[in-house]
Amino acid sequence: MLKWKEPSNDDLKRLKAISILLDDDERFIHFLFHPRKSQLASSPETLKKEMKCFSSGEQTLLLIAMDIWGTYGGIHFDDLYTNLDPNTFKSCINSLAYIKRHLYR
């Protein structure tokens, strides 16, 4: 569990959207984020190098999460439907809907 000190409301909303996207998988949340600060655990370049140990679908999810956090992932729209299984794709759409409702009304 992350124990951020004084995160902004927008950071908490982005984290919630990312949690929806990642199906609350703590392994991915801890990979991406600093445990005590509302920021990525490492630079986007470092995270991209380190995520090579994950499957292509998992890498796509992590890149989407990085794009939600700060446009660091560089995801391409076709990655959503070519690399994600149907259930994960649905989680992605739910995550995007959450962002639209709560951050970009």
C-alpha cells in the first residue's frame, strides 16, 4: 500500500484510474510508484527498461498507466486492442471512463 504524503486530489484520481486499469494489482502499483511520494518510482525511461520482464500485455497496461499519470508511456491506440485480452481491455475502458468523469468533465 502506498503511503503518500499530501498527494493532490488529481493525483489521487489518477491513481484510482490506474488502479481500475490494473485491477488493483499491488505488484504493478508498487512497480510504478514511489511508496511515500506521489510520483513514479523511477524515471519513465528506467521504468520502460525494467518492465521488459513483464508480458507484452502487462507492458501495455503499464505504459497506459504511465500515460494516465503523465503522458510518459507513449502508448499507441492500436496497442489497446492488439495487446490486451478482452477483460483487460474492458478494465482499460472503465479506467478511461473514470478519468473522463472525474478529471475532464
